[in-house]
Amino acid sequence: MMTALSVVLMTGSAVAGDTIKQSVTKDYDNYLSDLFVYFHKNPELSLRETNTSARLAKELKAAGFEVTTGVGGTGVVAIMKNGEGPMVMMRADMDGLPVEEKSGLSYASKATQKDPITGNIVPVMHACGHDVHITSLVGTARRMAAMKDKWSGTLMLIGQPAEERVMGAKAMMKDNLWQRFGKPDYALAFHVSSEGEAGIINVSEGSPYAGADSVDIIIHGIGAHGAAPHAGKDPIVLGSQIVLALQTLVSRELSPREPGVVTVGSFHSGTKHNIISDEAHLQLTVRNTNLETRKLLLDGIKRIAVNMGRVAGLPEDKLPEVIVSDESVPPTINNGDLARRLKMTWKANMGDDAVVDIPTRSMGAEDFPAFTTDPAIPSVYFSIGGTPKEAFEAAKAGGPAVPSHHSPLFKITPEPAIESGVTATVYALLDLMAKK
């Protein structure tokens, strides 16, 4: 169904659309470009985004928003009330990664920080583009504040910590995010992508990011001498049988057209050549694109592990334990109707060539659905390309490969990514919050 804003813009308001784009470009040239360089040069690790949070809060407050800091740790919530209408949330993640930057950029990060996990001082880099996200959030705040006569409702902008550890969204929700600030009617987010052509919007009606569960299996055995295996119950043999049996979950229980991953990334047991240990520990990552598949895989892992213990003759009080980590996240699933609505709006205002629907090729995960799954909120998570077309052509011709996210070589071209990120977000908000 075509929205009122889309009809107006498609039937003679090209000048207004050009004005928005020109305003975003001008703001980038005069302000946002320097802000991006600041964020890129000063990354901070998950749960340690103190200076990033303070700078983001300062920028949003200067744009006219009512700003609250310290939500879920270092989270930022900025609210602008502008009459009657829906509440719409736009989220940007803030954290960097413990990676030494080798991009060759003149403004490359030289920052270091104490790692909260290891306690070591490590290099820090925005190796996933979160600097683009928070810069774009500021750009969006500035545009929407300047266009209050064009929309009505409540705009909620969120600076989220610890996305890289899939902890920040949960932390903000545990800090009573909706109870304190109101539950949005719609929720939006975007991610810059090194795999996409710079400035191009990629939006899917399905699942742009997988769900991810970290699963531990504790296998109890009965220790014995390596020369007398009959006197014990070997957890290494049992663990090996469990690893092999888990391979049948995706290959034999999941539909061939349904994506899913069960990977055993770690297997630890034993201390010496001639000792049969009394315990083994498996660490798994489990990926899926819908809640039904997630349940099938998690239920299957528990069933296989526990019953293989019974096959091995373990007593009931020594059966394997299956533990699903709190750092798990459900899949990111776009609301189909909302995705189609925004796709139409973006094409109407930014051109047909500015929008694509290319399925993701990985099973990477995001913690954005911690905001949108329970309770359910209609949401769309889209991506903005960050690599020039010429770089892809050069790579195809045998030149250097385009660096992936989390690589020390990672870099994007900020101008088209930020300008498209702000422009697309502003159009989406104007559509969802159009004056009646």
C-alpha cells in the first residue's frame, strides 16, 4: 500500500527530495566528516565506550534531544517529542574491536585499551563500521530536528554498547528501556557493509542476520589409567561420538532449503598421555534464521548429548550437561510489510538503482532483535554499502581483495555510506511519522 508521503514525493516533490539530499551532503562536508574521523580515531571496546557515549550524548543534546546516559551501562537514549503520532526508534551501535588497524588510512586508529575479558592492554579499531553508524545517527538527529514541521510523533535515537559481544541490547532492556522511555511502534537500524557498493541500500524482507547461540556441553566420565580403560568411562570417546552425531542435525533433521549451522569450535579434555580424564568440554556455535529452526537445533543438541551418555552407560547423575549461554541472540527478522513499505519509499525518493535486495551470504549474528523480539515490534534492519564500485572491479581483475569486517585492513568510504545512511533513515522516519 502506497503511503501518503510516497505519493506526494512521486508526483511532483522531487525538489523536496533534492533538498534533503543536498542538506545531508552539506552537513557531511561541514560537520559530519570531522565527527566521523574523531570516532574512527578513538574507538573503545565493548562495555568500555565511555568517551564515545559522552561525545554521542553531547552531539544529540546539541541537536535538541532530551538525552539520558548510562542506560544498560554506557547506552545513550535520546528523545524528541514532536506532537501526536507514533514512537519510532533508530539504533546505532558504538563499540570497536580488539584489532590493530592496518588500513593505511591517514586517520587510522592508534588507540589502545584494557580488555575487560583478558585484562591485557590491546589495540582497538572500528573494524566493523560502528563509527559510520553513530556518525549517521548524529546526522539523522540534526536533519530531523531541522525538519520538525514535516513530521509528528516521538523519535527515539539509541546509542547501543557492546554489540560485538551481543550483550548491549540485552543490558539496555534489563535496565527497563521500554518502561522508562516508552515502547516504540517501529524500530530501525542499519549496518554499513564492505560487501556492498558504496551508498547502495540493501533491504531484505526475510532474515538479514542469523540467530546465534553459544552452547557448552560438559561431558562427565569416570577417570582411569590409560592402560585400564575398562575401569572407567572415557569422556573423550563419548565427546567424539557426540561431535559426529551432531553433524546429523543439519544434514538429516533440517530441511535442505533451511539454513542452519552447528559448529563445534572447541574440544578440551585430559592432562596426560596415560590418564583417562573424568571430564570433557565442548563449545559450540549454533546459527539459524528463524525461531523454529533455533528450537529444532537446540533441542536436538540436548537430545543427542544426553542420550549418547546413556548409550555409553553413564548413570543418570553423570549424563552430559547442555548449557546455552546468555550471550545468545535470536535471528534478526525483518517485518515483511514494513520492509516493502520502506523499500518503496526509498526507491521513490532516492531512485530505483539506490535499493537492492541481495540475500546475505553469511550466518553472522546481531543483537538488535533483543529490542524487537519480546515484545514483538515491527522492525527493519538494512545495510548501506561502503566500498566503491571500482574496488570490486579491481579485485575481480586480480587486484587486492576487498577486506572483510573484523579485518585489520577493513575500511570503507565514509562519505557515500554516511550520506546514504542519513538520507535513507530520514526518509524512513518521515514516512513512518508523516503528519496526518
